[in-house]
Amino acid sequence: MKRLHLYIIGLFLLSLTMKGQRLIAKQKAVEINAGLLLNNSNNKNCFISTALTIHSGKGNYSFFSLEYMRESENYKTVAIPIDTYIAEAGYSFNLLADRKKNILINFSLSAVVGYENINKGEQFLFDGAMILSECNFVYGAGGKLSVEVYISDRIVLLPHFKTKALWNTSRNLFTPSAGFGIRINL
């Protein structure tokens, strides 16, 4: 009976000193992000994205994401919708981390391609005015600064700031945004 108690106490002490394995090479994760576009004061401008990440060790990882951005421009009494669909691929570099890898600061660079749809493809407005901007395929680059907070070995909270430089658009070259996400390590 004493042996059983010693085994239980030993397993308990061993479990206190064990650490989970994080940031293992080739570990995959699924991520969901949402936030606001910071290019003007309209709070209806937002985005939502989903991503697949593949860790390469030491806090670095590659990622592939799909994003939907919804913006609107005011014209008289109506808001003209601008929808942008984006595919993104990039690599994230770990800049700073604590010893136990509970909090990491990462910087990401990415390539971006997508499609920008203005007013659902309709050129004329309710009063007969014509929109001179056209729907286009867009391309460019992106950068993101994120703070990754590990709640557990599988769940990560991701507040972040990012910007995209999009060419072939009739809108602003840079699209800054701030958001929050959650990642689930598989």
C-alpha cells in the first residue's frame, strides 16, 4: 500500500515538472481572425480571415490564409459597398519570446492576391451617377505584427496589427487593420 502512495505522489510531482511541447516543427494549426480596417473613421469597415499555419520550429511558421474585407464609401445618403476577397501566403518570424514560450512577438511578411468588387459590379447608382472605379484583380504584399499568447499548448490568442499594400486597385494603396484571433494547434 505504501508503494502505491509513493507511485501516486511521484506521478503527481512528475506532472508538475513536465512541460507541454509547443512550436514543434511541422506542427499544424488552424486560425480565425476578425477586426477593423483603420483606413478611415467608418466603423463598418471590417475583415474576417481563416488561416492554416505550419510551424518550422523556434516560433517561426509559414501560413496560408483566406480573407474577406468589407468596406463602404458614403455617397449622399447611401453607402457604396466594396468587397475584397484575398488569398495570402507568407512566413512569420519570431522576434521576441519569454523563456517558456508563453508570449511571443512575431513579424510576418506575405504575398497577396485577390479580387476587389465595387458596388456588387453595378456601375450606376440610384441617382444615375456612374462609378468610375472598376472591379479588379489586386495583388501586393502584406506585413503583420502579432502578439501570440498561449492559453494552453493548443489554444493561442492573437491580437495583431497588419497592413497590406495592394496594387491595381482604385482605392488606397495601403490598407491598415487591427484585429484579434484564436489559433488551435492540431
